Amino acid sequence: FDAYVWNPNTEHYDKIEEFKDIPNPKISDKYKCILSRVYVSSAENEYAKYVCTNGHLIKVAELRQYWKGNIYPERDRAVYEEHFIKANVWKRNLKLNQISDFWKPVVPF
């Protein structure tokens, strides 16, 4: 995919080269960001949150979702880790209802 952002200084759309490197992008109007999702394995997914700053996409947060044990249904055994990159804050062993709201459009369940 290609992405263009309106530049008010030049009154033209500028192409954002980094967008083509974002896997499975989903634009969130509500949270003003781009979310991505990557299937690492059958037991692990990785998500990323990007924001556009000065015409460049910057990764600002990551989320890992993985499954432990043999508990059913699957949503009950999913565990999440959030990493806020700028502040270098990690949140570990989270359940689905504890993750940040902006992840919910891309995280299943």
C-alpha cells in the first residue's frame, strides 16, 4: 500500500515511504493512528501502533498476544504484554479487558 498525508505548507499530499513497511495496516480514525497485526506463530501475535509526526510514521507502542496452557475457550488463556516505546513502560500478564482501548479494533475477541 501507499499512503499520502496532506501537507498544509505545500498544499499537496506527501507520500509516506514508511507506510509500505507496515504489515496489515488498519487506520483508526478514532485514535488518530495506524495499527498493524502480524501472526508470529499459531500461539503468538504482535501488534504495533504508529502515529504520523513531521511526515514520518513513528512506532509508539507494541502489544504481544500469546496463549498459555490448555484452557478453553482461547480468550481465557490469552495473555498480553504492552510496551510504550517512548516512555519504555512494559505492562505484562494482562488480560483482554486490561489492554489499552486503542488495540481493540485489531485484537480478536
